[in-house]
Amino acid sequence: MSASIPEDEPVLFAERGSSWWPVLWGPLFALAGIVLEALTGPVHWPAWLLVGGGLGGGALVWVSARRRVYLVRLTTGTLTQGREPLPVDDIAAVTDVGTPAGARILGGGWTVPRRTTSIPLRLTDGSVVLAWARDDDGLREALRRLVEPGPS
């Protein structure tokens, strides 16, 4: 990850981009094929090992990329969206921020990732950017507590 999080900063909110379990899809598919072949005749071991390894390896690349690109992490000093860090000091407002057309999406994508909800943030320079998370209420509340301190 391009932004390193200092060890002394507590993580206030985090979402992984993906879990590791999809890596097992390919090997489990190959195992099912081996079992079915064993019930009906000889097992073609090299082919099934190649299928399981190929699908598992492809999923490994996919999962590791998702874990970097769709990472959401908020510490007391930094909001990280994908591979883009944003200092919390640069965020001026979280509540009552409208979403203007063409607002930049944090993390570098053209749109917010699928199954996530955008959270408009007003920066100290007056511009509005879109943060995103699957648990948008959780991230919004954690950001609000950091940026807009006051009665809860």
C-alpha cells in the first residue's frame, strides 16, 4: 500500500476489499471434479491439478488486487480509500454536504465501487470529493466524530 499507517494511530474504521475465501473456489471445483471422476472411472490427476491451481492462482491475483484497490481505512490522521490517502486535517465537513456533478471520487475510480455508497466530503479548500464504503453510516459517523467534534 502506498500510504503507510503509523503504528501509534488507532484504526477507527476499516473495510477490507475482499476476504481470502474466493481463492478456494478453484481448488474446490477441482476436488469436486476428482470425486465425480473417481465415481465414474479413472481420475485425470494432472488435468485436475492444473485446473485447481490455475483457477486458485487467478483468484489469488484477483483477491489481492481487490484488497488493495477497495481498502477503506480511517485512522485519527488519515482516510485511506483504495491506494489514495487523504489527511483528515484536509476534511472540513461531513454532514450537510451536497454532491455536485463531477465530484472527484477518492481512490481514483470513475465511479464508486459496486456495493458501496458514496459519502460527500467538503475539503478545506472548498472542493467536494466522494468517499465510499459498504458501511457508509459507520464511516460517516466515524468521520463526523473526528472532523466535527461536538455533542454526540
